[in-house]
Amino acid sequence: MDLKLRGKTALVTGGSVGLGRAICRVLAAEGAAVAVNYRSHAAEAEALSAELTASQGVRAVALGADVAEEGEVAAMFQAAAERLGPLDILVNNAAVCPTGPAKDFTAAQWN
């Protein structure tokens, strides 16, 4: 498929593992430079960035930030722009997944 992403820059929150990792691989395969965000999986994010650069020939960086912290998000966006250029694509993949019925979540869990 050709999503016309060559020359674009993407940031994927929670990009180091699971679905985020798969999204990063697809974006890179389509030619996008990729910022791989992680909170606690630094080694996986670094390895994925190296893999994308080696296998797809795109620029990729691992960026640590907790997306629940506004200051960390701002710093992550600045680092992504400095290292890869202006961002064109944002994939908000990072999430905390409490278990149980949504009707039982507290306001703190929603926040």
C-alpha cells in the first residue's frame, strides 16, 4: 500500500511494545521518520528505532516521556522536532487500561 508518507514525520506514543510497535513498523515501511515514545520500555524503544533505521532506511528515535505529564510531553515534542523535523503525524496509542466495567471507574481513573 502507498500511504504517501515518504518525507513525513510521525510520533507514536506507547510505540515501544505491542500495537504501538506494530504501528511504528508500518509507518516506517511507508517511508515516514518515526519517533518511538516509551515510558518504561527504553531498551525495546531503542532496539525498535535501530531496527527501523537498518531495515527501512528511515530516521527513527526513541523518546522517553510519560504522556500523563504535561511537561514531559512538551519536552518530547521538542526533542522529536529537533531530531527529526516538524511532526506531521501523531498516533495517540499510549494508554493505561484499568480492568473492570467502565461504569465502575472512579474520576481519578478517568483522569
